[in-house]
Amino acid sequence: MGILLDILYAAGLAVLSPVWGYRMIRHGRYREDIAQRFGAVPARYGLQPTIWVHGVSLGEVNAARTLIDALHAQLPDYRVVVSTTTETGMAQAQKLYAPDHMVFRWPLDFTWAVGRALRRIRPELVVLMEGEIWPNFLAACNRSRVPVVLVNGRMSADKGYPRYRRLGPLAGRLFNRLTAVGVQHERYAERFASLGAAPEKLRVTGMMKFDTAEVVDRIDGQDALAAALGIDGDEPLVVAGGTGSDEEALVLDAFAEVLSRHETARLALVPRKPERFDEVARLVRDRNFALARRRDHADGAASPHGRPPVILGDTMGELRKFYALADAVFVGRSLVPAGGSDMIEAAALGKAVCFGPHTFNFPQADDMVAHGCVRVTDADGLARRLSAWLDDPTAAAAAGAAAREYVRSQQGATRRTVAMICDVLGREPAVADGAMATPRIREDHDA
């Protein structure tokens, strides 16, 4: 099977090589750490046991933050190393974890590449965040008797589930190569089980993004951002965060309607993918909106003249700062069928949050609608909702407070996930904050 998959992967690389070549030249993607993609990851030296944590991209890398901190605290005898796949994931992993934790690229799923990576890292346990399941990697771990656990797992109804279902019995075989599966929601557990995952491997641990969301009123850097872009409390600010392709045009349509009622309102657009920043800037100008780009107004620089109504958040890692300054928030990739971006961070800041109908990546979205957030169906509905919140700041504040309390009520997934990992490693999880996990005492039943 591994050889067959290698052949299929090689064919896929050959077909996609022109696309990748174009992206390397045009966007500078895939250039860094090419050798690591083929298994030449940094070697682990010494005898300290190692836990390998993998997060595919930016969202998974962020979600792993509280888990990695908890593993370090409860299992200090283990070294934790972190891998990721994408450029944005790598940049964030370096920022969050290096140099305390080794950071490297996830290898492509060729048998020889994953085998090489495993020989160099020599992990005692591999932790996969959310859903990165590759057959050759799992097979290599099974052969080496390295347990692999999936944590913060999810499976969307319209993408992940149909794709695995097409595999038939092979899906169950793939999932049962995992030692344990911790999922975000009961709905996901049902989908894994229906595809053949053994029930004893499944645990509903909750969504760790609730734990990484800081329930605060202010964050570091928001005042400097406001000064750089001329944002003040006299002009209501709407933030559209994590937007996707074909969605910014809808947001601009809605904002034009908002401006007809609130002439001083401003919009901060923060696309999810950095390679789209220039494209979105052109779109804003084509719609005849004056534009200020964050990259042109760094902290400490002069703010833009004339207070342009649209701000483009075209830097990395500043979405939460924009959310902290917002009077109302729209969370993107939800008016288009992209599954939705993370609405939890804005809710944790106590902001009035709305999103579109396409949130299949977040089953918690329905619960959040019952706790202060609002689902809109189209650009007209978005315009009405934003205008209503700007008309009634008291209602907006109440919606934000309800959403924040829901976020607080859902925290604790990291603790449950660490308990599952400790069980796999034969440890008893810590019973108090700041304590360490202890070796499990084996009972001798032979008398």
C-alpha cells in the first residue's frame, strides 16, 4: 500500500508542479525548508523523550498554544517539538514556540520521507491537531510502535465526511491506526464512529480554541494601532475579519449601506490570506473607497490624512487588535461557502459578532447564535445587522457580553486533552494547576 501511495503522490506532484512553480515565483511560496518537506528535519539529540505536535496551518498552530504549555508544565521530562505545513503556520510557530521548542516542516507523505523524519525526531508520541491524517505517516508510526493521537478533532459535514466516506472500509482502518481521537463536539464523534472508528478510541474533549481565547477587555498594541490609523471613539468602527475570496465585495456592498446611515463609520477589512492583500486593495479602490493600508502606517508613523473610510489590515498577527477596537464585528469566510473563520476571539473580547450561513467548520456557531451572536444570510442582512448595532450601542454591548460568557463556559478542552495524552503515556494527569503528571501505578492482579 505504501508503494502504491508513493506512486500516486509522485503522479500528483508531477501534475501540480506547474502550479507550485508559479506560486513559488509569483508569491514566494514553498521555497523555504524544501529539504525538511522530504524528511530532512532537524535531528533530535540526547535521550530526553519527545512529543511531536503537528498543526497544519495558522489556526491549528494557534490552537496548540495552551496544549503545548500544559504539556510542558505537566510532563517536564518530555521535550515538545512542533511541525507545521504552511508558510503562515511556520511563521506563527516560530513566533510562538521558537527557540524554546524546535520548529520544522511537516514531511510529505512519501514512505521514505516520513520514515526519515521519524528516525531523526524519534518521538515517543505524535499529536495531530484537528485533522491532518496521512496514511503513510500513520503506517510508519505503527511499525515503529509510536502512538499517534488526534486532538481537537473535527470533521465537516460537507467536505471531510463525504471525502472519507468515499474510502469505504479504508476510512475505518485509517482512523483505527490512531491510538486515541479527541474531538471538539459530539457531532464529530458520531461522524468518526459512522466511518468505522472504534468507539473506545473516541473522546469528546471540546474545542481548544476556547482556551486560547483571552477573555479580556483590552489587548497589548491596540492603542498603537489606533493611533497609527487614526481610529478613535468618535467614528464607529466595523471590522470584517478573516474574509475570503469573493466575500470582500459583499462586505463593501453592506458597508456602503451602513455609510448611508452612519456617515462617519469606518471599515477595517482583514483578509485571511496574505497573498490576497493587493487584490483586496485593488477591489476597494475600484469601488471608489478611499483606502488606508496598515503596512503604510506603522506604529509611531503619521496617521492617514482625511480618515479614509476603509482600512486594509494587510499585516500578520494583528486581527485581534482590530477586533479590540471594533464597535461591531463580521467574521468572514461565512457569506461564501468556505466554512467560516474563527469567531471565538472576537466573542472573547466582548464584541457584538455576526457571521454568515456557511460555518460548517464551527459546529459551535449554532450555540453562539443562542448566546449573543447573530447569523446573517446575505449582504443586505449584514448591512441591517451592523447598522442596528451602531444605532443601539447598548444592544451591541449586551450581545457581546452574552457571547463572551459563552466562550468562558466552554473553556477546559485543554485539560481534558492533556488527560487523554497522559492516559496514552501511562501517566496520571495533574490534579491541580502547576502540578506535574505522575506515573501510573500498575496493579498486580496475580495472586
